[in-house]
Amino acid sequence: MSGMEAALASGVLQVAGDKLVSLLATEFAAITGVKRDLSELQDIHTEITSWLSAARERAIQSDPQFPWVVKLKHVAYDIDDVLQEVQLEAEKQKMEIDDGQSGIAGCFCAKPKTFAFRYKMAHKIKAIKVRFAAIVKQRTDVNTLVSNFPRDQPVGTRDRTVGEISWLSKVPEPKIPLRDQEKDKIISKLVECNAGENNMIVSVVGLGGSGKTTLAKHICHDVKIKEHFGDAIFWVHVSQEFDVQKLIGKLFQTIVGDNSDRHPPQHMLPKISEKLSNKKFLLILDDAWHEDRHDWEQFMVQLKCGAPETRIMLTTRDRKVAEAVESMHIFELELLSESESWNLFLKGSGWAEQDLSSDYVQVGKEIIKGCGGVPLAIQTLGAVLRDKKQISTWRAIKENNLWNVRSINDRVFASLKLSYIHLADELKQCFTFCSIFPKGYGIQKDHLIAQWIAHGFINAMNGEQPEDIGRDYLDSLVKVRFLQNPYGSWNTDTYNMHDLIHNLTRQILEGELVTCVPIHTTEKITHRYRYLSLTPFTENVDKGLFDKVRALYISDSKPSFETTVKNSSCMRSVVLDYAIDTPFSLFVLKFEYLGYLEIHNVSCTTVPEAISRCWNLQSLHFVDCKRFVTLPESVGKLRKLRTLELRRITDLESLPQSIGDFYVLQSLQLYNCSKLQEIPSSLGRIGNLCVLDIKHCSSLQQLPSDIIGEFKSLRTINFDGCTGLQDLPRTLSVLHCVF
């Protein structure tokens, strides 16, 4: 696993290195006296990066000579934690100065806490130096490894050197002839109307990564299918957890188009029946695992209300599942031949065989042979190798001992591991962060990018906007198949992970991601935890569990952390996806450096005034919060807030005037706030606002006459569904508005 550990640590250090460069140039570092400490840290950073680069290329899976790799990974995390703390302290001090206090030098010298901060940082950096020195003393093979590692040579070609290929260049979706043949056969079964085949079920069976979901998407977009079923094509992701009530909720969302969290099952079922009654439709049940015939019968009875021509298509890895649902036709996907695999690799990577020297062709074909004819493995490796122009890298992948497994499933997973190891370093943490969400979870694009920003994964320079860089990063992860667009999502900016890719992220963060609260914890163990992803649980939580945790995701639970969580300087993002109304969780106010907060189904009239303690908040989201009437005036103290979203807050009546103090606010999103009557005039003071998105706020009647004010950056303005809105201010009428 050392190769994976080295790759993860390299990603952490890439982000930390960017922070180091910017911090060393700041006046804050010079005046507070931490510049010398940071310079020492930079030397350690450079040396660790060199070692990890060699270890990553070797990608040793379990060599006992490489225990130092794991230790270096933990040192890399600590370096990043220290730099993040220095960076945030610098920003905090600057905000205090901008609020009218004395000049920077006088301000720092007058404050004892500045000296205390410098002492604390020096102590932490000294501890890192001691640990690093111990690793240096223990290791005996690193110098040999670094000196003997082959130097990269440029890609050889028959006639010329391959030109630069941008990491972010567009890669068209390659077609697979074999899958096109299988698609045509399946479509013919779905559209034909044979007697005795009412409500017929067609199942597609294949290995993980063989292209079942992709094939189902192509079928849904086929002209014949669209002509036959019209707009009655629905998609439900089943997943490993089979729960009839949850499946009904998913059916309700995709068929009725409403949020299932707001309705009991007895309300959803009649609505589903009403929409499907005597209607010919196609329902895709994607990624089914459950084998119990009785449970499937309980669920399928909800679909009997459709017309006889109704069709259901199920995708699964196990033929037993297809038999349990009593499939009329079962199609087992074939694996690709070696020639089909090579052609798919070339199409997905952007390489042309005539541009590759014989060495690359030979090594490339041997690599692809290891993928076992599974499209996901081939496409992922191909997309990563498109920017690898060194034959040594290709050979290192071919000769890696991760391939030393027998089963096809293990070889596919080996190819995904190697794809991660050779992923661009700046993308590694962005990718592994997604493991915090459950399988099948719909990740909203802007929410994900905002969380990356809050974690410091994106370092914008030279006037670049971090959101723009984040979009490029996300596009890159889509191109290498690490993220994908789920079919049938209401929002085209929603993404999820293939199950195998999700398994990969969980394995990479093994020991650092907690998905269930451990019964017994020690200080040594809790200091390894970086991410908490807690779905239904009732256990007591050890307060030490949060010491190093950077991100928290909670779903379907009603936790009580107020007495167990202590103040944390590491927590960067919190998503509380409550299934039912829950009191406001006060424990989040203990996270001073929290940058992202998203809460669903909280029950409160307003947020506590103490939210202003979370001065680093950059993205704030409230969804489906009952009795929520307004935000407190104290939110105006959140000077770093870039995004404010209030979605389906049906009792919201007003926004505070202090909203005008959000000087860097870029996006204000108000959706389905049916009682909202006015927008504060202070909004016009926000010159950086880019997006003003107000939808289905039916009680909103007018906007302040000076609402636009000094807006210079406004790109999007939307009043869709605001039926009560009368006249627009004159300054607004010249902009392109959507109603």
C-alpha cells in the first residue's frame, strides 16, 4: 500500500507547497517572526516531496522496507495543518486591521497574542522537525532508491516528439462497437410489444466497471427509446442497501419531481400512482444487489399501475438478482477483446497509434491487457496516461506489483489504484475528499467546489477566482472517470462516483476516514482521523475523535455532540443532512475556522447570534428548514462569506440589513422561500456579487430601487417563478433577467 500512501501524501504536499510560497512572501510572516520557521519547514517539504516522488513511481504495495512512507504521510498532513493555521491567522489579523485598527506593525507588536501565536507555531514546527529527523535516522534505503530511479525520457515517436496535451483538454466520449451491438439488442426488447410480456423486466448483468450504467444511459438517450416512451423515462439508483421505503422515496423524487424528505410514504404512494396511472413508461433500476424475491415483489407492486407496455431495465453485477426480479430477458455483458481494449484506450487517451514509437505501443498493450477487458479500468488508465510522456512511467505502471493478482475484479481495482497514483497531485485531495459522501450520493458541483476551497485545496493566484480553478479540477476528474454525471438528475451539475471508484477512495483513506464511531479509541488512533462520515448511528462519541478531523458528514441521524465536541482548529467543512427536523446543532459553533456549513431539516426560528464566531465561513447553506424566519444581524460579521443559499425555507420572511456587509459575497441563492416579501436595500453595497438567483419566491413583490448599486460583476440574475414581482428597478431592466 506504500505507493498509495506516497501518492496521497504527494497530493497533500502539493497543496501545502503552494501555501508555503505565498506565506513566505507575506508581511505577516516577517513581522510575527514565523518566516524563519516556515523556511525550515520548506526545506523539509522539499526533501519529503523528493522521497515520495520516488516511492510513488515505484508504487511498492507492501514492501516492509518502506514503512517510512506511512510516517511521511502523517508528517505531510501536519505540515499542511500548520500552514493552514498560519494562513488563517494572517487573514484574521488582516480583517481586524481592515476594520479600522492601527497599522500592521503597531497592531502586531501591541498584541501579546501575536507572540503567543508565534511561540505556538514554532513549537509545532519543532515537533515536525523532530519527527522528520527520526524518520531520516531510521530509513536506510532512500538514498539508493532516489539515486537509482531511472530518469524520465520524453515520449519517443516514429517521426517526431508528441506535443504537449493539456490536462484540461476535452476528451470525447469514445464509442465501443461491442456495446453498440448489445445496446441495439436490448432496445429491440424494450420497444417490442409481445403478448404476455406486460411490465416486462430486462436485466443487464456484468462485472463492476463493465459499462452497465453507461450502456443504460446510452439506451435512455436513443431516438427509438425517446420516441417510444416520450418523457416517461425514469431512473432510480438502487445501491447495496435495499430499503423499500427509501426506494419509494427515490421513485417519488424522480417521478413526481419533489423532495421525498418532506412527505410520508402514505402521501408519496398515491402521487406516484397518479403520475404513472395507465401510462407507458421506462424505469431504470441501476446498480441492484438484493437477491430476496419477496422484498422485490413488495417494491414492484408499486409499479403495477402503469400501462401494459411499461418496461423496467435493471442493472446488476449478479445474475441471481436478475432472476429474483423475474426478468424476462437477461443480457450478460461481454468483456472487451484485446484489440477492442487497445482501441478504447487510444480513443480515451487522445493518442494516435502512428504517433507512438514501438516501445510505447508494446508497453501500452501490456498495460491494457492487465485491465481484463473492463472499460472503466481501460478508460481511467488511458485518461491518466494521456499526460504521461515518459516511457519510464509507462514501464513503472506495467511492472508494478499491484498487477500480481489473479481475479479480474482485483486486476480492475489494481488499474484504478495505478490511475490514482499517477493522477495530477493537485487533484488528489479533491478526489479523495469525495469519499466522505455515501455511495450513490448526488454531489452538487458548486457545493463540492466550495468545500474544496474551504479545505484549502485550491490556491488561487494572480487574480484567479478559486471557483474557476475548482471547475477546471472537477472537469479533470470527470475526464478520468473519477466523477460522473448520474442519469436523470434534476440538476445537470450533479455528480456521483462509480461504486468501484468510491471503494477506491475509501481504501486510500483507510484509517483516516471514520464511517462508524469506534467503541474504544486512543489518542494515537484519534489523531489519524481526518474525515467523519456518519450515517444512522446512536453511539456516544469520544470528544477526542474530533481532534484532527477536517470534514464531517452526518446523514439520517439526530446526534448530540454539544457536550462531547471541544473547540477544534482543524474542522473545515460540515454537512448535516438530517432526515427529519432537528434542533440547531450548537456544536458547529465550536469550529472557529469552519469554512463550509450545510444543514438540512434543522428546526429553528433563527440561527444563534454566535454564528459570528465562525469568522472563516465562506459558504453557508440551509435547506428544508422549518420555522426558519430570518437570519440574525450578526451574520454580517461573516466577512469572508462568498455563497449564501436558502432553499425551501418556507417560513422565511426577511433577510437582515447586515447582509450588505458581505463584501466578498459572490452568490446569493433564494429558492422556494414562499413568504419572503422583500430584499434588503443594503444588498446593493456588494460590488462583487456575480449571481443573484431568486426562484419561486411568490410573495416577493418588489425590489429596492437601488438594488443594483455598484454591481460590476453581476453575470447571472434569475427571478424564475417569482409570480408576485411587479416592476423592476430601472437599473435592473438593462440586464438580462430570467422570469
